[in-house]
Amino acid sequence: MHEMQNDELALAALYRDFEANGLAPLWTQRDDLMPFTPAPVARAHVWRWDALFDIAERSGRLVPIGRGGERRAIGLVNPGLPGTGYATPTLWCAIQYLGGHETAPEHRHSQNAFRFVVEGEGVWTVVNGDPVRMSRGDLLLTPGWNFHGHHNDTDNPMAWIDGLDIPFSSYTDVGFFEFGSERVTDEASPEVSRSERLWGHAGLRPISALDDKISSPLAAYRWAATDAALTEQLALEDEGYPATIEQGHAAVRYVNPTTGGDVMPTIRCEFHRLRAGAQTALRHEVGSSVWQVFEGSGRVTLGDEEHRVGTGDLFVVPSWVPWMLSADGPFDLFRFNDGPIIDRLGFARTYLPGQDVT
Amino acid sequence: MHEMQNDELALAALYRDFEANGLAPLWTQRDDLMPFTPAPVARAHVWRWDALFDIAERSGRLVPIGRGGERRAIGLVNPGLPGTGYATPTLWCAIQYLGGHETAPEHRHSQNAFRFVVEGEGVWTVVNGDPVRMSRGDLLLTPGWNFHGHHNDTDNPMAWIDGLDIPFSSYTDVGFFEFGSERVTDEASPEVSRSERLWGHAGLRPISALDDKISSPLAAYRWAATDAALTEQLALEDEGYPATIEQGHAAVRYVNPTTGGDVMPTIRCEFHRLRAGAQTALRHEVGSSVWQVFEGSGRVTLGDEEHRVGTGDLFVVPSWVPWMLSADGPFDLFRFNDGPIIDRLGFARTYLPGQDVT
Amino acid sequence: MHEMQNDELALAALYRDFEANGLAPLWTQRDDLMPFTPAPVARAHVWRWDALFDIAERSGRLVPIGRGGERRAIGLVNPGLPGTGYATPTLWCAIQYLGGHETAPEHRHSQNAFRFVVEGEGVWTVVNGDPVRMSRGDLLLTPGWNFHGHHNDTDNPMAWIDGLDIPFSSYTDVGFFEFGSERVTDEASPEVSRSERLWGHAGLRPISALDDKISSPLAAYRWAATDAALTEQLALEDEGYPATIEQGHAAVRYVNPTTGGDVMPTIRCEFHRLRAGAQTALRHEVGSSVWQVFEGSGRVTLGDEEHRVGTGDLFVVPSWVPWMLSADGPFDLFRFNDGPIIDRLGFARTYLPGQDVT
Amino acid sequence: MHEMQNDELALAALYRDFEANGLAPLWTQRDDLMPFTPAPVARAHVWRWDALFDIAERSGRLVPIGRGGERRAIGLVNPGLPGTGYATPTLWCAIQYLGGHETAPEHRHSQNAFRFVVEGEGVWTVVNGDPVRMSRGDLLLTPGWNFHGHHNDTDNPMAWIDGLDIPFSSYTDVGFFEFGSERVTDEASPEVSRSERLWGHAGLRPISALDDKISSPLAAYRWAATDAALTEQLALEDEGYPATIEQGHAAVRYVNPTTGGDVMPTIRCEFHRLRAGAQTALRHEVGSSVWQVFEGSGRVTLGDEEHRVGTGDLFVVPSWVPWMLSADGPFDLFRFNDGPIIDRLGFARTYLPGQDVT
């Protein structure tokens, strides 16, 4: 195709006319547009919690919070996506910081959001008027178009991570945004949110709410439950029963109790626990993930590189970049990814060396 | 149509020939086959727990348990369905009784089954090798084709109710049956079954088990959780939030955590709690239900009759027979019905006087 | 279990008290209630078209048609279900006969219905005001709660078969019924119904009707299309491509174009074509079927018996009774069954000797 | 937030450290990342068929076709997305040109593809070995991972448009690609493909293929059927029946016969017909579309601009840009968009002035 068979002037004119007419030939781009395997521009990368927390703290001292900017949130910028503020092509991930007695005003948006707490406590996120306590190990949801704000009920600052589908929403041009109340609409600080009181009972559904919901109506997934579920999986494995996804590797997916599926239509959330000394298979997966070490330390292989990671450290795995975890001691990790997008649109593939692609 | 217009001899011959040829004319049967509203042969009826328990106890002394008869279970016979052993056209309901250290041998069948415990403890039901403790207020599942047996680990007898879709399975000719082990395959008596350890964490799904299941993989729904869920609904109602299905009437449906839908494809299980003094609307519903009072006392209206009912009493509501509950004091009731059959086949209708049929 | 271990008087009293209290012990009934494989009361049976048609014709002369009786329809009575008017436990099947210029008045009911035409023409069935021509080989639908009546636009009588879920609706007490217009609401006799004009274009859906429907919105499935689909399957088989369900056996399922699933929630309709000389595997299937020979002749094995059958003959296959078809010449058969009930409730099983149960 | 409260040096250091640590603050980007309504970078634009065809013809003379470049396809480049070769953020659209007796070699890829023919004939696209004729008005599918090539069976060139989800697949990093045969694997040129012979019968499904498929198994949607469906909708409207989506505006969606849903998981295809003089409402829709005028002429309003368009002209409507069509004479248009992505992920919204957002 690339050997020109005709006079060069005509060809040059043709290429000029492509451009003049708002056109581009496929044959010069095919390799880039349709690679043999996914060829992400985003890169695997590790961010250190100490550095993030330090910079968040300095922001807390220097940058006020209020209407317009909305949140004191500092996004991870993938080194392959400079200038974007995106952690992966589809996902945004930030550390958010709220000083003692500060309030992040209410707003709502099409973008789906969650928060995960690696340390600290004292903030309540108020979701559609329901105050939800945020504590270590909790996953808190703010699905699309729910009003939400945060307020710190204590004298001490608190930091956590936010995950949103901002890049995907921006890319597909689906986002709407609306300001809400300047203060949170309910300043109470209950231990348990109303959403948990209604929906937080395993296998029991309120008959007053039988319509399925596209996102989970359960606003908080508490650490104690997650920890118990993982502990039981490893104990069952010890007793010889199927429970873990591979030897020494327990894992749960957070789900929408009305469907048993993912908590939100664009974001999958999971928690993984490795026993001391355990190692996962090396996996290629379609779709991009963000991981945060919750507790313990270990190593993560990302493509050709291995990194030591510890509590709070975050790392990104772009699509089809092989990854593997190895646990020094007990090793707990939270992950979120764009799995629901990949699955719902029929693009899921996983490859483990020595096995068939599935 | 019924005035004969032709000579009577020919007509008589015709009717004889219908019969001789294995035929039946619609026009003489239309009213019966296709009534204006459901006209169940089954009747509303109440069974008293004291009488049931007494008769079960006598059976315990007089009738051994073992292979062939399989279970010391005594079924409610609907007075409109004499000779059948059926509580409603679709549902079978029995009191089952197991003496101290007795065993009901293992078997499996297509029929879906559950047990609900109104009093007592000490029996473990072993479902596919997983011993499941049975205690007051618990719902225990044995979905179709799971091996199961029961054994009493104590010196004392225990009784509970069984609910199955035996009539429906028999009617539609869908049932298979297989004998299993004479003894239960695991005689341990753990507090918590393996199924609960794997599946009993609200909103958390083992990643090792992402395929949806037609019946719930959770073998036990414990009373403490049911009680907490109902208590919270009433508390939320007190605080002014939507949670109950009508004033003073809390209710949960037991669901399959892999789908958010009914626990088994033919049987719906629910728990209802009325505040002291509360009264439900009078409801007509398509499909038949069996209720058991779990605690407290009150009155139930069944068509034109009102009955006082107390702990352990069972009553049946055939399709479209209007029913209403009134609570004297706090009033807790378990119910099961054929709702999944009605819903999945598109026949659901509900009517409350003064409202539209939905 | 059956050896009495206690004094006989006490036992006799116990059994009396079962009856007095509306109870029945499982242990005396278990074999009947829960057989090892389905043990239908209904029996395999063949009805001859000549006899049916003759008796329908005589009914046409002797029995008027009108409000109350509603239809001149004569139901097949399964020899195992005497006194019921049912062809199988779940399905009703009748020959319906309408004289020249007669009208069957409009009504509607929860029961799902269809008509299949083995010979003749001249009648229009009017479904929710849409006149639908009935001709040889056509399948015409009247899903639950659609008003419908029939009128014969010619001087000549016409007969066809009706299939309904009357037994199932009666058994589960789900049926509602309402009279409509005495005359059909539209007496036009168009070649093509409005439903076909809107929905009868393969792979094309009106954007004005994107909500899925529980029953097919397509009122008529025409013979020409069915014949073409079967012809193509056999031609593809000849050319070496997968298309038939087994050698020489082409088959289509009639489907709801909004879902790709069965035409109605309780009734599955299919058309089968065997090449001359072809023979099907011997199949055990859960659920009951009614077959009608449309064209040609052959033999059907039903359990231990073999019957010769020809055009118009009907036969019934109860659940799990093995069946096999053998074609003398080209052999075309229509069938309907309760497959959607069986499938949606999780009871489907099929067994072919030499293969695993699926 | 934007009034600095602290000394400027510390703040400058903070912003430097954001960058040094691979971070970006949300508060400076919020407006861009989360606009009040979708703010697409892509722009509404019109491409003229004459210009496209001329440039394709010149390419046909100057640029050979073969392995590597794979296709002589020339993509529309959205003026808001320079350098990309993308028509919208999610969709790629090209004119493809194949000279007499040329072959485009076989390959397969995760990307979903279709072809639509605005004029010409003589090419067969071979999809998984099944030769599919391409003629005026036909929609031809090549869902993800199906091998496909094209060959021109005549002496004359042919051009058509291709639509793919290349941008979406590239953005989400989901694409795999594989070369296949240099020649098409079946050089036959049948009128009708095997896929049409098996699947092209409205409401009839081969029993040999009851598993649902994520993409339509029907490879060709023929013009005659599309035209007939639209003609009937307008005729029904004339007769006073509901059929069109608004006065004078008939429309069909191409669907997967196994589900009744979109033909492919990422791309929706539709055909619209306006009567002479008809005008659509002005619509805002989430998601991006590409339209091609198939026949006739009219005007399209795109945001603030109105364009005259005629046969073959293509135009793009980015997300939430209001659009309206006005027909001079009869006006036929094909459209495809990313509707399945928007719908499956819960982002759909439509707004018509004077109505509520839905």
C-alpha cells in the first residue's frame, strides 16, 4: 500500500485535499487506530501516600474551599496523559482534604463518585440529605445526580480518596452539573446513615422499595463487614472449601443490593486481601484500574517493573498491562476500575500466561 | 347459546360423541374455566399452633423416621382441597418434628424448600454438606436439587415449619427425586454455616462466585438481622422518612444476593411487622399465601371472616381473597407465597378498595 | 417408618386427629408427591382430525354461538384428566368452528391464547380493534387482556385450533374475564393487519414503540414466512452449514420481536419440518406439549406406543414421556407447549438416551 | 477559594509540587471537567457527498489496497478533533472505495463495524466466510471479532460508508486486531447471505440457535424491508393509528433479533423518513450521532446554523447540540450513534423545548 504507484504530484494533491476536506485516510493510521493488542497511552505508575498527604495538608493551609472550586481535591495525573488531571483514560482519582469544621458545599452531577478512607475520621458526607459517617476502611457512594456535600465535625483535618468517572463523562460528553446548598442540608453526625438502616441487612430488601436501581442505594460499605468477609474467605480456604479466587487471595466486589451487580454503572469497586507470602497470577485485563494499599506492604509488578508499596500508596494499571501482587506480610488493597463499562459493552478479556484468553 | 335450536335427538347424539371422542365443549364450561375474577377452590383457613404442635409431638412418639417416608412432616390440608395434602394450589406447608438425636436422612429433589423456625433450637440442616443451625426466627433455604438432611444435636425435640412448591411441581410434572446419605454428611454443629460465611455480608460478593444463581446461595437468614431491619423501618417512619409500606407496617422480602430477586424461583418469603394498634389496608392479590404469626397477637380478616391469631398460628389466603391484618400489640408475621410464579408469568394484580388495580 | 412401634390404638387416634385437624402426614404420601421422575397423570393421546372436524361441523349446525358461551370451541380432554376439558395439565386445546357470516363476540381475559390454522380461510380475528386475517398455516396471537372477537366474512364455515393456558390460569387462580362488544369492533377484512404492518419487518423496530412487551405485539405469523424459514434451514443443511437441530429436522420458534423470547409468557409455539425418511432422537422433556400435523404423514412414538398420524391429527406429550417422530414423506408439524413456564421457573431438563441430562 | 489567604511564595511552591508529583488540583479545572451541560469539543459539521466521492475515486486511482493498510477508507475528521481521524469522540465514519475486481483482505478486530450503501452495487462483504451482497440502502454488519473482507465482483468501482467504534475502542484501550486471509474465503456472489437465510424471517428464530448473542447474527438489513416498514408507518399515520414518532416522521431502529435491542453493543443504527414539508422537534440528546442523507433534500438545523443537505451528504451532531430536520420533499436519512453506550451506562437524557428533560 505504501509504495506509490502513481505520479507523486497527484498523490500529494490528494493528501492536501484530504486535509482541506476534513478527511483522513485509514491506511496511514491503521496501526495506531487498531493495534494488535491494547496499546494504552496511559502508563502504569505509583504515587506515594506520604507525598500526597503532605501536599494535601499544605493545600489545606493555603487554599480555601468554597463554591466554584467546590472541593479541595487533588487529582492523580497519569504520566501518559499530561495536562488532563486523569488517573486513567476513564477514571479520576484524587486525595481530598477537609480541615477541622470545614464544609464542602453541596452539588450534584451526572458523574458517579465514591470515597474510600485509608485513614482518619470525623467527616460526614451528606448524600441527598442523609449524613454518612466516613471512617477508616469505609467505601462511601455518591452515584450520579445525588446532591452531596461534606462537613468536618471535628477540630482535626481528614483526608481520603475520591474516585469518579470524570474522564469518561467528559470524553463521552454526558455530564450535567448543578450547585446545591452552601452548607450541608443535615448537619447531624449519626453513627449509621439512613441508607444503611434501610438497605444494610444482608439478603433483606425493604418491600417499600422493590424497583431496581441503576446504582446502589446503600451509601456506606463499612470496614468491619469487608474485613469479616475477607477473613472468612481465608478461613474457608484453610478448611478446604472454595472461597478465594486463587491460593491465599481473598477478594470481594462491592455490589448493588437491588441487582447483585456493580455499585455504579461505570465504576467497579473491590477489596483484595493476600496472605503473607502469597502471590497472584500475572494477569492481563482489558480496562484500567486504580489500586490503593490499605494495610501492609508488598510488591506489585506492573509490566516490566516491580515496585514496593505500602499503606496508602496508589498505583494505576492501564488496560492489558500485566500485573501481579506479592505479599510480604498480610496485604490489603482496595481497587476500583472501569469494569462495568468494559463488561456491559462486550469488551472483557482476561489473559493469564499458560491459560486461554477468556 | 343454551336454548337448543335444533332437534333434540341430534343434539343428544352430539354430546354423546363429544364424550366418546375425548372432547368437551367450551360453551357449557366457560363460566367455570374463565371466571370474571379468580374463583379459587382453595379456602381461607386458620390452623392453630397448639394443635399442630401437640399432634407433631404425638407423631414423634408413635412414628419412626427413616428412608422412604424421609421426614416426620405433617402437611396442612386446605379444606377446599381435600385429599391432597396441599395448603394452597401451589404450596405445601407442614410442621416437621425431630426428636432428640434423631436424623432425617439426606435426599434431593427438584422441589424448592425452606424451613422457618417459630420456636426451639438444636437441629442442624445439612445442605450440600454444609451444616446450618436452625434457631428461632431463622429462615433456612433448601433450593431445588440440593442434597439435604437434618439432625438433632440435642436431647430435646424440635419442631418448625417447612414450605415447598410440591403442589406446583406435582401439577406441572417437573419433579425429580434422589436418595442421599442415610446420615447427614457432616455432623458438625457450627454457629454459622459456610454459606453465611461466604454470602452473609451485605453488599459484598465473593469474586470467586460472580455467576448469578437461580436460587439464593445464602442458606440462612437469621432472626437478629430480620428483627433489626424491621426495627429500623419503624424507627425511620417515626423520624419522618419513607421506609414502611404503609403506616405502622414494616416489611422485608428475603432475597437472593446474586440478583436482588426472590430467594427461589417459585417461592417468595417475607416478614411483616405491625406496630401495636396498626391495621393494614384490605388487599386483593393474585396468588396464594401462607402466613405464620411469629410473635404477638392480632386479628386477620380473610374475606368475610375475622380471626384472632397468636404465636405460631398459620393461615392461608387464596388468590384474590381480600385480607387485612390488625395488631393488638406488636405483631410479627412470616409469610410465603407463589409470587415469583405470578410475577414471572405476567399475572400479577393487586387491588385495594378505593384505588386502581395495579 | 411403616412398622408401627407403638400401641396401635394411639396410632389410630393420631391418624384420626390428622384428618380432624386438616392435616396429612408426608410419610404416607411421599412417593406420590415427590416421584423419582415426573409421573404425569395426563396421558399421551392422539385425536384424529376427521373426527374432530366432523363433530365441529355438527356443532355448527346444532349449537348457536353468542354471548355467554362465547365460542363454538370443543376442547380436547386428556384421557388421564377426565372431567376437566384439559389437553394437558397446563394447556387447553380446542377446535373452533365458525359458520358463514357468523360472529364470535368480543371479550378479553387474562388467559393467553393463539389460533393455528390447518385448513380453510375466510375468518378475521379482531384483536384490540385490529382485524387479522386467518389463513392456512398462520399462527395468530391473542395475548392476555387483549379484546378479541372473530367474524366469518364468507358464506363458508371455517375451523381452526385454539391454544390457551386455561388450565394453568385456573389452577393458579390468576384469571380475569370481561365481556366486550357483541359484534367485532372493526368488520374490515384486510390482507394484512396493522400489527403486521408495524412489527412484521425482520430486524426493524418502530422507534415509536421501544418499550419491551411481555407478549409479542405481532398478531400474525404467516405461513409463507414459516415455510421459507424451514426450507432455508434444510437447504443450508444440504450445503453443509449448521441450521437444523438434528439431521433432516428443521425447526423454528415463534418469538416476540421486542425480546427475542417466547411469544407469550406461558405458551411456546414452534414449527417442525422433517425431511422424507428423517427421524428425530427419542427425547424426554420436562413440560407438556400439544402437536398438530400440518402436512404429510409419519409416525410418532409416544412412550411405548407408535401411532401413524396425518394432516390435522393432534397428539399430546405429557412431561417426560419420551417421544420421537419419523417422516414417511415430507412431514410438517406445529407444536405448542408450556416451555416458558418450565424455563422461567428453573425446571427445564431434557434427556436423550446416550447423552447427559441437560 | 481563589482569594489566596497565605503568602504567595508558599502557594507557588505548592503548585510546582503538584506538577512535580504528578498531581493536578480540581479547583482550577472544575468548570472544564464538570460543565453544567455537556460541552463537547467535537463540532457539528457537514460533509458533502460529491466531494467525498471525488476524493475516494482519486484515491482509487492513486492508492493501492492491501495487507497493512487493509482498506481504502477515508475517515471524516471532526473539525473539533483535528489530528484524530474521528467523526465524533466515540465514532469513526469513512467512505470506503473498492475498484472493479479489487479485494480488501480479511481481518478481524474487537471494534464493531457496519457498512451502509448510499449508491452502487457489485461488492460482497464476506463475514466469517458468509458472502453478503451490498446494495443501495442496505445496512451490513460486521460485529466485533468476526473475520471479514470485501471483494468487488464487477468491472466498476463501488463506494459506501463504514461506521465503527474505533475512537471509543481506542480511548478505552479495548481493541484487539488479527490478520486473516489475503483473499476473501468465499468468492461466491449470492443474492442472499446464509445469515439472512437463517435469521431474516420476522418473528421466527432457529431452534438450533437459542442462545442470545451480544450482536445481531443478521448480517444484512435490506433496503426493501426498511422502505416497506417506513412506508407502512406513514400509511398508518394517515389512517389515524399510532406508528410514527411525531407527525410526518417515521423511524425504525435496526435490532438484534435475539434480543430486540441494538444491533451491536456500542453502535445504534436507525433510518428516518420525513414526509414532504414535515419538520421534527428541536431535540437535545446526550451522545453523538452521524447522519447520512439517503434520498431527497431538506434542511438540518445544528445548533445555531441551518444547512441544506442532499443525497449522500453526511453531518455530525455532537452531544446536546440541538438538531432539527425539515423536509423539502420526501426526505430519507440513515443515522448511527453511540446510543447503546449512553443507555447501558445510565447517561441518557433528551430535551425538547417546552417539555421536561427525560
